[in-house]
Amino acid sequence: MEPPIPLVPAAAALRAGDQGPAVEVERLCSRIERTDSVVRAFTPEPGRHARLTAEARAVEARYRRTDAAWACAGRTEPPSLYGVPVGVKDVIQVDGLPTHAGSALPPGVLSGPQAEVVDRLRAVGALVAGKTVTAEFAIDAPGPTRNPHNPGHTPGGSSSGSAAAVAAGLVPLAIGTQTMGSVIRPAAYCGVVGFRPTYGRIPTDGVLAGAPTLDTIGTFTTDLAGAALAASVLCDDWSPVAGDGPPALGVPVGPYLEHAGPLARAAFARQLDTLRGCGLPVREVSVLLPDFDDVVRTFRTISGYELARVHAELFPRFAALYRPGTAAAIRRGREIDGVAYAAALQARSSYRRRIADVMVAQGVDLWVTPAATGPAPLGLGSTGDAVMSLPWSHAGLPAVTLPAGRAPGGLPLGVQLVGAESADEQLIAWASQIEPVFGGAPGVAPPR
């Protein structure tokens, strides 16, 4: 694999003119040619080199330093992601690239206007390196992507290609989506930083929906500095804050944590000891999720009902082209009635309030949990279990995965930090204090 590329120094080098976007395109295409035949993070694109070269030249022309043009525009340097190649999950519309969503449906029926998230990337000079592989319709029928740390293992999903593209050193930034665990889990499996902001903080216009009241756009980078830079471009009204003082960490003990496998629980115990050893207050909280099974049922009612309605027009026309697991999920969702859905929405509102109340009552700044039930499972037939993300996605809370060591055999492990609603900036600031405790992303190379 290629050495992973930290976003901040890569972007700084491009802005400084050490290398232009056209040069970066040559390097990107070489990296993809050398590596992606194994990892398969990107969807096939025969004309990738020509398209990217044209886009790079257009970006260079737009931001070429000429005294008169730059003075009129009031610019002093290129924008924050000038020339940076970005992988974009193949449920997100990109002008000039088809959307397949990991499915066999005719791409024309899935087309639409370019997504707002891509508009924001291109507005600051980023280049779309290509579409990254997704599980079918961002559910759980996996694509061909392999884990860069061991190609016999899954990279997780549904944002499989986005996580693998960053971990394999193909791009410094990739965009994914999460309905339950599709950013946090693959980031953990691939040993990179995954950031899922508060629900709605990044507009989802132009993103094929899975469950509209749950779907959230997230990012993959090698480190938190990169996540913060990406968030400053993509999140509405981003305003960085200082992480003053160590955060108080809450551990939601009880039925929820019992879903983690033995290896993940043992690693989590060591991670908590490490955090305590660094002087961070760690508090066990048993009152948050004693009814975790009810939370799971409520989540599945909402997500199932919404999935079926999203596919209400396409599924009757193309049912034979859907993969069996996806078709079964849609059929289950069609059996959920509006009364049950309305009750589930009410229950979710109450659950959100309960989390906020518990955080105040227990003095918790961040929740800390395993990022996944264990390291990446062997085989490519499944993307793994997303249950460790479920309660936080259900509530729409911001979360981040930090790489936190390796399992026997060398596969990465992650730790998940969850903040209060809309406190994304504070989550990133506090997580940046914790990141050095675990040594950063496995295998991250020095800035190039």
C-alpha cells in the first residue's frame, strides 16, 4: 500500500505552489494504478486521467497568481483545498460522473443535480478523484473493496471505498455517509479517523437517501487535523473552539457494551486504563442505555420504514436487480405502518432529551466506547456489525473514531468519542487532546 497522506500538509504544499494540481493528478493516477487493483476503493472510470487533468488545469487557471486578477478578487493565496484530490462515495451526485450506488440499476434512474457537499469541495479548489465503492444503496450488501491492512478482510461499510482510499494512501480526504455506522466502523477497521458530524450539519442535498431522518455525511482523514480542516469547509457555520481542560469521559456500561466482542472489550479496558493514566476522568454510567434493546427496535423501525419509502418507486420497477439482502430489507420496511413509525419518532425525541439530561447530571463531556465490535472480520461477504454506532446515530450526535492500537494479527482497532448535539467543534477540540494518547493513525507516514 501507499503511505497514508495527512490532509493538512498536503493541502499546504499545494497552496504554497510546491506542486501544482496537474502534478498532483499525475501522482494520484500513479497511486491508483499501483494500488487500487488490489484495494478496489474506487469505482472503475476509464477516462479518469483525462478528466482529472482537465479539472486540474481549470483549477490552476482559476487561481493562477496574476497581480491584477488576484487584487480584484481580494485574494492572497489559493483556497483551503486547492488541488486536493477527494474520494466521494458513490451515493453522492457528482457532475460528470454516473451514480451507481453499488447497484445494478441503470445509472440514469439514479442521476440528479450535483450534491451540495461536492459544490462546497469544488468551491475551495478540491478535485474529485473519483467515486468510491459503497455497499448497495449504502445498506449492507458489500462491494469489492478490500481492507488495505489485510486484503482478506472487509474494510467495513457502507462507506467501504472511502475509508480504504484514505488508509491505502490514495487520497488525503474522502467523503462517506452514515445511517447507522457507515463512517465510524470502516474508519476503525481501516485505521483512519472517521468524523460523523451532528445530523444535518452538512447538507445532504444530492445524496441518495437511505433513511432521510438519519442519513449524515461524514469524512475520512488520517488524523484529526485533517478532519478539522474538512469540517471547516463542509459543515454549516463551523467555528473552531479551544479544548480547554481535559474532558470528562462517560462509559455507558450495561447491555450496549456487551455487544462488543471479547477482543474489543479487552482492548477497550486497556484503552480506558491508558486514558486514566493520562489524567482523564473516566466515569462509568449505567443509567443511559439499560433499555438498549428498545433503542435498537426504535432505530430499526425508523430506518426500515424510511428505506422502504425511499425505494417506493424504484423497487417495483427493478426488484429483480436488487441484491437479495437489500430487497429483503425493503420488503421488511414495507410491513411497518405509519402508526408504528410515528411512535418511533416520538420515542427517538425522548431518547435525545434523555442523553442530554444524563450528560448534565453525570458530568459527562464525551462518551467513549469501542468504535466497532472488534477488528475487521475475515472475508468480504459482510461489512461487519455497526451496533456500536447505533445509539449515537439514532440520536444524531457527533462522533469520531480515533485509531487506537492493533489487534493480534495487526488489524487496526479504534475508539469512538461522542459529543453533545451540535457541539461538533468541541468534540474535535477535545478529541485532538486524546489523539496523541493512542499515537495517531497506524502507519501514518511523515508529511511528504
